[in-house]
Amino acid sequence: MNQNLKKMFGYYKPYKGIFFADMFFAMLSAAVALVIPLVVRYVTTTLIYMEPEQILNKIIYIAIFLFALLAIDCYSRFFIGNYGHVMGAKMEYDMRAEIFDHMQKLSFTFYDDAKVGQLMSRITSDLFEITELLHHGPENIVLSVLKIAGALIILANISGWLTLAAFIILPIMFLFAFFLNKKMRRAFRRNREQIADINAQIEDNLAGIRVVKSFANEEIENEKFKQGNDGFLAAKKNSYHYMGSFQAGVGVFTTLIQVNVIIVGSILISYNKIDVSDLITFLLYISVFTEPIKTLVDFTEQFQNGYTGFERFREIMDIEPDIMDSENATEMIDVKGNISFKNVTFKYNDGAEDVLSNIDLDVAAGDYVALVGPSGAGKTTLCSLIPRFYDATDGAIQIDGRDIKSVTLKSLREHIGIVQQDVYLFAGTIYENIAYGKPNATKEEVINAAKNANAHEFIMSFPDGYDTDIGQRGIKLSGGQKQRLSIARVFLKNPPILIFDEATSALDNESEKVVKESLEKLANNRTTFVIAHRLTTIQNAKNILVLTQNGIEESGTHEELIHKRGIYEKLYHMHLKY
């Protein structure tokens, strides 16, 4: 916990000036609250015994003084409410930027197990609670401590017996708060987890809303959501049970302080130990004293919310990217595209068996290599090792004789273009999605890339052309259109190495023909890996590799593999039947 608090306080560093100003105005506001009862005491003990003319004369100065205090308090509250909140918003901005940047560095291994909705809750609601704590926490503590300490000094000067009557309750109250605090912290952490689960469920449902409606499974989704929502409500009820107990207990204790003072004060007045005016002043200061205690009660809830949010924030920030640049990594330049796998083995972190075992493969620059084989044989995994989406468990992969771990990730991936079956397009325009392949491209380069991908004609058929908004994930486009935009994106990138991961398997025959033509044009004079289920689409490949769970079992041209009458020949005739 101490380490987390130290890291949390580190976010104040860029805003030390505004932080100390915020604390200064918090202290001014506390000072005003402490001074006003002293004015009341002066009026009740001294002023009321003066002559009427003197009272009128003095009251003018007292009024001016009180209005000055009011103006100071007003601006102090404005500064805290405005600039203090802006400081909190800036810290939230910094943390959000930090966690988003960190998430960009995490590998596929992390995202294989992560849920987008849960990650979203850490970037949004968790961070808001953290910054509310970072802004309000220090000022609430300063205000409360100053008011309690100031009230204690003034109360002690009025009457030691009354002060003792007020403060004798405090140790019991703090013990009560200490024990309930631990339970509240666990309960609020559970709240955070439940909110994250609900966010994940909502994201999953909305992303797949077309599947839900196509199966008319709205009721099933409502029931699934109800289970998550019930869990959230149960967690909330549990936290509010402890919070209600906490607030009720502290409320009773603060009222008990006033009751104690009234009882003891009445006894002291009967023995002429104090004046009525002293008791009135004392009761006014008890309000000044008990109000910050209530503030501390609210701070306790705020602290639980903010600190559990910060713990979840640090859980992500403390995950070290398992794939990163080595210390001596250099830029990859003048890439020809010769690729070698040297005794490469790979298995997933949670897997007991190797997905790939002892793969040895040499692909010359410009070669067109096809990967075929049964599902689960590791075709996609093999290709994912080239751009280091995953790192090989053993062995080495080289490009132009250089180990890919010795070059920077950015320069490695800049030289590799990937066209997948499941095309991801970003919300925005057609132009923006093509330009994603080369953000600084000219409009002419974008249009040429679209023409090379056989996409220009259908783009210009839209009223807004390249400025057409395609909707979330390109929902307004057909499968073939989306695929051609993804190919145009890679054309614009112009990499020497290509990976086609079943890029046409989800398309109809007419769309496949157009897309296949685009892919062949793109693959010209580039080192190309093609993962294909439709074997008729890769008959012209220079080298076809048959990958099974035993590794590369066969390799050769289409004709050579057919004559071998092995695995490929069986797969080919099986596909012809369909």
C-alpha cells in the first residue's frame, strides 16, 4: 500500500504550484470558519454590554470584517472548486494517456485473455474516482485537520472541562472507524470488479448485436446481463451496508459529543464554573469541530473508491510488455525479404503442448509461399511470429540474415503488411482508413493505392466518394469492399513482406475473384506468405507448405504435391468435393 501511495502522490509533481495554492485557499477557508464563532463570542460576551451608540459604531466595523471574511471564503471556495478540479482533470489526463500508451505496448498474449469492457472501465470510471481523490483528498484533510486543531485550541481556552467532555468520545469513534474501514475497502474493490464485468458484458453484446438479433436471442442476453447486474447490485448492497454502518456510527458519535457538552455545560453553569455565553460559543465551535469529522467520513468513502481504482490502474501499469525492443536494437533498413526459421518452437503461455515444433524454413526474397493444413496446425501462429506478435519459445527467425529480435519492433513491423480474413476498419471515412497505412501520404498516393486494390470504382460510386463515412467497423460496406480497403491500406504502406491470412475465405465467388486479383498485384515482387483453406486459390504458389501438428510434413509446387499422393493430395480432393 505504501508503494502505491508513493506512486499516487507522484502525479502531483507537475502541478506543485497549483496544488500548494489549492492548499493555501483550503487553509484560508478553514481559518474563516474558525474566526466567525470568535466574533459571535465577542458579541455575546462584550458587545452586548456596551452603550447603544458604541454598539452601532462597533457593529459597522464588525460587519465590514465579516463581509471581508465572506469575500475571502467565497474566492477560496471558487479557487478550490475551479482550479483544483482542473488540476484533478489534468492528472486524470496524464494517467489516461499513460495507461493508453502502456496498453499499446502490451503484446497479443495480454489481449488474448483481456476483455475490452474491463479495460475500458480502468481507463474511464476508475481514473475519474482516482482524480476525485487526488483533488479533494488533500484539501479535505487540510480543512478537517485545521478546523479540528483550531477548534481544540479555542475550546480549551474557553473551558477545559467542556473540551474533555467533547474529546473523550473521539478515541472510541476512531477505533470504530478503523475496523469498518478495512471492510469498506474490500467491498469497494468488489464494486470496481463488478462494474468492469458489466462493462465487458455490454461491450460484448453491443459489438455482436447483429448476431443477437439474427438468432432472436434478446431474452437470453437480457438474462445474462441480469446475472451480471444482480452481482453488481449485491456488491453495492454489501459496500453500502458497511458504509451505512460507518456513517450511522460516526453520526451518532458526533451527536453524542454535542449531547455530552450540553449535559456537562449545564452542570458547570449550575456551579458557576462557566457563563451561558461560553456554552453558546462552545456549542458553535462544536459545530465547527463536528463538520470536518463528517467531511472525513465522506473522505473515507472517497478514499476507498479512489484507492481501489488506483490499485486496478497499477495492476495494468505493472504488467511488463513481454515483447519489446532489446537494449541494442537497431533500425531495420533496405529490407530484401529473405526469411529464415531456424529450429523454431512455440507454445502459448497457458499451453502444455507445442503449437509449432522445430520449424526449419528458408524463403527467398520475392517468393510466394502458401501454408495449408488442418485447423490448429499453427499456420496463423507461424506467420504471427514474423512481426513478433508473439516471440518464439525456442529457435530464431531471421530477415535478410538478421535476427528479428535484434531490430526495433517499429521498423520490423513497418516492413510487413498483413491482410486478414477478419478485416478491421476504424470508424471514420474511407480516406482515413486507407491513409492509416501511411499517415503522411498525399491524396494522390491514397487514390493510387485504392486503384491498385480495385477499390477506386466502388469508392467513387458513393455520393461522398473518399469522404464516405463507413460506420463502426465498416458496417456500411460489403465484405469484398472492406477487404479491398484493407488491401489498399497495405498497398499504401508498400512493405517488402506480406502475410495473407485467409484473406478471401469469407467472400463470395465474385468478390473473391476481384480481391484475388488485387492480392496478386500486391504480392508481385514481394515475399509473400498465404494462409489458405481454398486450395484452388494457391495453385500458382512457388512453394506450398503442408503444416500439421508434426511440423512441415510436405513442401513443393501444386503439381509436385499432387504427384506425391500425400496429405496435400487428400486435402485438395476433399476441397474439390465441396
